[in-house]
Amino acid sequence: MKTLADLGDLRGKRVLVRSDLNVPLDGQTITDDGRIRASLPTITRLTQAGARVVVCAHLGRPKGAPDPQYSLAPVAARLGELLGEDVAFAEDTVGASARSTVEGLEDGQVALLENLRFNPGETSKDEAERGAFADELAGLADAYVSDGFGVVHRAQASVFDIATRLPAAMGGLVQTEVDVLQRLTQDPQRPYAVVLGGAKVSDKLGVIDNLLGTADRILIGGGMVFTFLKAQGHEVGKSLLEEDQLDTVSEYLERAQRDGVDIILPTDIVAATEFSAEADHDVVAADAIPSDRMGLDIGPESARHFADTLADCRTVFWNGPMGAFEMAPYAAGTEAVARALVEATQGGALTVVGGGDSAAAVRQLGFGDSDFGHISTGGGASLEYLEGKDLPGLSVFEDEEG
């Protein structure tokens, strides 16, 4: 796959960079700028090469039309602060403001286009509509750099179509993500453990299916664990449950036992009367959750066991919190797993935090990005890569090579 070095001398060239700047906002305040920080190395490398850098990205899920609550204006301001240079902001994606903003750039300067998803062509299922938008984006640049790993699993105009219209290369962030994921899938150091959490087991079925042939241990927590417990015949009370996945989960448990993969479930649960930090809550046995309670975290015994299970691992991938970590009474399980990964990292293991809520959780709990081997910027993209799926934003470069 082509890298920045393959684009040659970029001085004076307009380079369109697809970044992932989909940050959480509280009004106009960015609550976690991790994705902006992750985009800096590639942007900085391009500015130092004398390129005129045109950054494009999306934020949230607007309906193909401008929506002030999803404007990238706060991101432009924060990007400028982090770069130590003004970032010109275009108030549209490919219109008059975008054209004049790009025309005004000098060598080494940076502009950010408004939210790509304000244009229906970005996410359209119609190839002609998507292609037309990609043509307009291509008209703003001389080269394209794909550096938004969080969107490479989407066949969207700024991810897939644009790469066929300009000299194109992968940015450093995408390169790093792919390199790390290859280490997880191609002869990983063992023991290899995967920790899965989050709300829905249905979101993780594909990755569990694929990892049953790769991982040595799969640790299950979060809301998805209750479908596993129910599949074993246990009462789960008012806990999150996906009844339609019980047969699939039962089959996975049987396969794991047959193939010698350890699926490790909690032995105790923090169960509350309702989804609230103020609700009455107690630690109960995982196979005896009261019918009037819901599980909101793994219990202390399980947290210790999970940590012990990870202690000798040489490779660990973690996606999804162990409980409702945003509420203090239900954060201990997630914190225990994070701490275990930090210790594993210090011991020389490859530890990968798989983006999304997991990344938000470790930062909220006070851990730094450098505490782990790698924090992915793309939760969904990471999972689909581990499932063995085709990722359009990567395969477009492979097709070009072929």
C-alpha cells in the first residue's frame, strides 16, 4: 500500500487529508480531543513538507444537510491550538467557502472543511451521487491522504471514491493501525487474550466467531455478558438481554470448549434496582441475579480473576467496557481491566485498546494513552478488521496496487 513517501515532493501541492475528527461534544465544548491529537502527526508531516493541507472529516450523524450542532468549527479551533497555527475553516464542504479557503492557503498552511456529512453525497448508497461528490472534493486537491482509520470500513465518498480520483496514499495513523491489527491476526505472541464488553453481544458476534480460531482466552463483560449467562441457564433479572442471540451464543460456548479456547465469564455481578448511580446496588453471584435487579458491572471477584487471567498474556485486545463506567458505582470492573493492561504493557506485552467507549473509559478513569501499547481511533473498523471483513478504505489501495 502506498505511503506518504510515495507521493513525492508535495511542496506547493494541495493535499486533501481524510482525518477522523468525530469527537464528543458538550454543546460547543470538546470533551475528549484524542482523535484530534491522533491526527496531528500526519498533518504536521505534510505541513513541514510544504504542502497546502486541506483536512476533511465528519462529526456525528447529520441527515445530509447542514446542522449547527454538528459543525466542525470547534474542532478547527482546537486543531489550531494543538498545531500552534491558525487553521482556516471553510463554512461548507465543496462550495464557494471551501474553494476560496483552499485558494487562500500558502505552503505549510492548514484548512478544515465543514462536516462532510452535511452533503448527502458523502454517505449515499448511490454510486453516481457519491462519485459526483468525490469529484468535487478531488477538484480541491492535487493528492489524497487517507488518515481516518475510524471510517475505513465505510464505502463513502471521502474514504473510498476519492482514492480512485487522485494520487493517493495512506497516512501514518492508518499505517500504524493496520500494523497493530496485523500483529493481532498474524501469528500473535501467546498467550493471546481478548476482552470484550459493551452493551450488545450482537455487535461482537462476528469478532467472537473469528477469534474462536485465533485467541487463547476470551473474557466477556459488559451488558453482553448477560446473554452468555442466560445461555447457560442462569437468571439475569432485568439485565440487558438479547433473546434472539441465545442459540448463537450457546453454539460459541460449545465451540470454545471443543477447540480449547477459554471463554471466561464473571462469577459475580454488581446488580442495581435501576440504571442509576443512586440506585440500591449489591454484589451478587453471577448465577443468581435477583429478578428485580439489573447487572451494571462485573463484581470484585471477577475483576480480580480477569486481571489474573491477563497477567501472563503477551498479547491483549480489549474492546468494550465491563460496565456502566460513566457512573462511579459501576466503574470498578473497567478500571481493573485497564490497570491489568497497563501492567501487561509494562511487562512487555502488546496491549491494544479498541477505540470507541473503551478509549473514552480509560481516559475518563485517568489513564494516559502512553499507558497502553496502542489505543485505536476506530472501534468499529478495528472489530471489522478482526472479523476478517473487507474494509473499503483499505481495499481501495490494494485494488490500485493490483
